[in-house]
Amino acid sequence: MIALVARLKHALVIGFAAVLVGCASIPAGVEPSPHDPWESFNRSIFEFNEGLDAYLLKPVVTGYRFVLPEFVREGIYNFFSNYNDIYTALNNLLQGKPAYAFNDLMRVVVNTTFGLGGFIDMATPGGLEKHKEDWGQTFGVWGVPSGPYVVLPFFGPSSVRDTFGTVADLETDYFFKYINPVGLRNSLTGLRVVNARNTYYEAGDLLDGAAIDKYSFMRDAYIQRREYQINEGREDEEPPMPPYMNAYE
């Protein structure tokens, strides 16, 4: 995992430098989006992310799925999901939803105490609903406009507002940020990245095989879903989760 983190950092530096040299062309017949004034540049970042995924992350995750049985992978997913519930509780509280925040903290207590440190999800079957909140959503609830659509290196679809939210998410991620020794922290971070990519392993393959402009599909799905999340799901159903990369999911 330490080697994976080092390779990721190296690839990010090289890839982002390459992106700065030129911008990707917009396919003929694709209608411009008013939400995406930087589309040409964003497509360059998108192509870099796609290459990083195809040549590094997906092969690593394929090996991860081959080596570890499903119940182990599920336990790892539950562990990181339980950890993320702490930050979901914080953001729900900041958004003025104390009942949701209490629910999220109870999930952490139940899963940590009775779920072997979070490796088993005991809270969901017990009636404690799973939420997912982040700083980008909190800024949105506070009235900060989303701004133009942005594709971030490695993290994928975002917006100007959500970019600042991602920075806040990383800066407040104290547990993994201050773990010692550094080797253990890097290993856990690498495992976290692989776990996040594993959650949409098959969905990504389906999207790759579809006869669509993948960039436009992911952009529109992201924008629609973020609006839904910030507006507290006033639609009848939640839009489908686009299979984009989020290393801290």
C-alpha cells in the first residue's frame, strides 16, 4: 500500500503537469453546458483521471478482489463507512439537523461497540438510517452557490464550492491525518482509496461499454445529484449515483 500511495503521488504530478500543457477538444455535436464554462480544460483532467484509473487503480482493485474474499472486502467497506459517519454527524449538526446528527453518532457507537470496531454494520438492520454528508453539502445549505463545474485531478467531478468542501474534508480528517507511524497512515490511506474504487467496480465497466459521451453523462449526473443532496431530496427518488472516483467516500 505504501508503494501504491507513492505511485499515486508521482502519477498525479506528472499527469497534472501534462494537463496544463494543453486542453482536450470537445466532441462534435456535444451541446455546451452553462454549468461547465471550462469544459475543454475539465475534459483534459477527466482524461488524465481515466488513464490513472485504467492503468493503475483498476488493476490494483482487480488484484484486491482476487486476493480478498467478499466478506473481508465488505468488512473493510463497513470500517471506513463507520469512520465517515463521524464527519457526517458533524456536517448534519452544522446544517441544523441535530436529529440526523444524533442518529449518525448512534450509528458509530453501535457499529464500533457491537460491530467489531465497525467491520460489521449492526446499525442499519437496527433501524439507524445511513446518511452521507460532507463540507460541500454544508456550504450549499449555508447558501454558498456551487459555481462552475470542475473536474479535480484524482477526485473527479466537483464544483468551485465543492472543491473548497473537499479541502475542508481533508483538513478535518484528523484520525488519518495524524496517525503515526507514517507508514501505517499511508497504508490505511491506500487501502481507503482501493476500497472507494472497489465500490463502483462493476458500475464503471457498464458505463465504459455504453455508447455515450462519458464525460457529459458523469457531469450531468453529478450536478443533478448534488442539487438533490443539498435540497434534502425533495424529488420523489434520488438520482442514480454516478460511478465517479472519490477517495474519501
